[in-house]
Amino acid sequence: MLRALQAQLAVIVFSSLCVVTAPNPHPQGGSDSTDSFVVVLGIAQDGGYPQAGCAKTCCKDAWSDSSKRRLVSCLGVVDPTSQERWIIDATPDFRAQLRLLDELEPADSNPGLTGIFLTHGHIGHYTGLMHLGHEAMGAKNVPVYVMPRMGEFLSTNGPWDQLVRYKNIELREIVADQPIQLNERLSITAFRVPHREEYTEVVGYRIDGPNGSVLFIPDIDKWERWDRRIEDMIAEVDVAYLDGTFYAEGELPNRDMADIPHPFIVESMQRFESLPAQERAKIHFIHLNHTNPALQAGSAAREAIMDRGFSVAGELERVGL
């Protein structure tokens, strides 16, 4: 079934040069079709993979081999019992990711999204909202959950304010650390994280169900700059999708990486290596930049991550809730 889905998606998104890959070889969650779940709909950094304008070694093979392309980082939350579906972040690959949800769990309404949760105002995390506009889907009152500055940004800057005025989207303000009850089985909680806030706040999310929980932090500065211990948050969930934007220092030879603060994967692995094996196994790195060698299956970087008991997120992998 997954192979058929992957083949269909390759056709759908060929024009945007992105395809879905095979799921993680050890997907989480049960097989009961009534179980709620989180599904990974993309693992790449904001620019996707391959990235526009890149003809270097890191992207060269992906331009010629569609099976190596990756969608921008996004999670879907699905409740088959209620036929409700949410996504976390509206990425530039929104079109393909919505189609993925339609194949995984069809919905009767158009666009069939119960809601969209945004993490922040960087291009890979909200610009997919454009597909809801009257030039495209002409959606009606899709709930978009936002922090206060994110809501102000969308309401007062074009073209996003048109989505609000035309009632394509309905902004719903959220408060950090206050759970939102999605339905009788599921809840989601936003929490602030330190990261570049040129336009909006930056948040991560925790998703909770009766049988499981997931942490999602696609963007954050160095772990030590946070006023929380990430280890404590990992201990409380079943799977933690954590910022893996860059593998190591020097990945961008022509830029000062101090200006783009993220925890390098090698730094995260060093910090977490003292955790018990079952805790390290929870950590799935996501939001990988096109330069990140861990994007490549079989690479030394990918092997090092696996050998130390961590994982790289896989598109279509599921975590039961």
C-alpha cells in the first residue's frame, strides 16, 4: 500500500521536484485503523531538498533521481475515528502534503483540514497557506492556530491578510503552555523556544493521545540557550522530532554559522549520549538542510547517528497516539 502511495505522490509532485520517500524501517504505532497517529509528511529544512539554485554535490543526485528528493518538515495528526486531520506547519510543499493526507486518510470536506498549527514566521513554516487562497483552493474558514505575533503578522501583511479578510482562514490565538483539546482523545500544547524572532514568536508542540505522545521542535537555537531541559521533555514522550538542520560546523563554508544558530546533530548526540538507550531511541532528527549529509541514506553521517542509537525521521513514518 505504501509503495502504491509513493508512486502516486511522485506523479503529483513531479512538477515541484519533490517526492515522498520510503518510511522509517521501524515505524511507530499500532496497525489498528481506528488508532490516532502522527505521520511525518516531510523532513527537509525550509528550502526543501534539493534546494533551488543548488547544483553542488549535496543536491546534484537529487535533481537527477527523484527518489532522493524530500519534502519540507511537517507533521500530520490524524484521528480515523472522527475523520479529523490537522497539520503542524503549512510548508511550501503544502500541496503534496495535503494530497498525502488525502491518500492516508480521506476526508469529505474541502480542504478536509480540521486545523493548521504554525510554529513561526520563517518561510518553510507558513507560506503554504497561499494554497488556501481564492487564487487556488478558495478554502472556507480553515482554523489556523497561531501565537499573538504570528496572528498579527498574518493579519497585517499582504498577501496573508487577504486570506483573513476573505475568510479563507480563521485565526485562532493560542497561549504557550496551555493545552488545546482537539477532541475527546487528542490534545496539543505549544511552548516557546529560543530562535530568531524577526517577525513572530517561535514555538514547538507536544501532541498527546490516550496511548502516546510526540514532541516536535523543528527550529531552536542551541539547547543550552533554553530555560528548559530538553532531556526532561524527551522523558515525557514516546518520540521526539528534534531540530537536525545541520550535521556539524563548517557545513556552510561561505557563511558564519553563528548567524544561523541551531544545535548541530553532532552536538545533540554528544549531549544526549549519556541517556539510556530507550531514551536515545526516541530522538528522530528532522528539518535537515540540503547540505546535511544525514539526508543521504548510507552516508557516514547517517550511519553515525544510527550507531549511537538515534534516528533520522523518515517520510510517512507514524507514531501511534
